[in-house]
Amino acid sequence: MDQYGPYAARISHERAEAADGIGDLLSADAWRDIAQAIELLQTSYYKIETRRSTPRPGERVEPMLRVVS
């Protein structure tokens, strides 16, 4: 997660598919487990918040990422 950030789970899924494609079922299962763990960690520790729930007309609300413990 440190190296690939929000793309870590997707990359792990891609590696699982690549391993599956060459018949390496053990590695494919391991990469799927890793992807699931990353997804769980990301939903547990990261939360998308907005500055204001109802923006003013013409105001662009940008999401903020913050660590939630």
C-alpha cells in the first residue's frame, strides 16, 4: 500500500489474473488474498470526507482524504 497507494488493490488483482493466466493457481490465490486484505485495510483506515455536505451554488466541493483510527 505504501508503494502503490490507492492502486495497490487493483495491481494485486492484475497480478492474480496474470498468475492465473499462466496456470500458477497458488500465486493467483495468494494475490487475491492480498488484494482482499488491501481493500479491507483501505476501507478501515481511509475515509473520504467533504468540506461541506451541501455546497453553495457554483462552489466545487473537493474530497479530502484523512486517516481514521
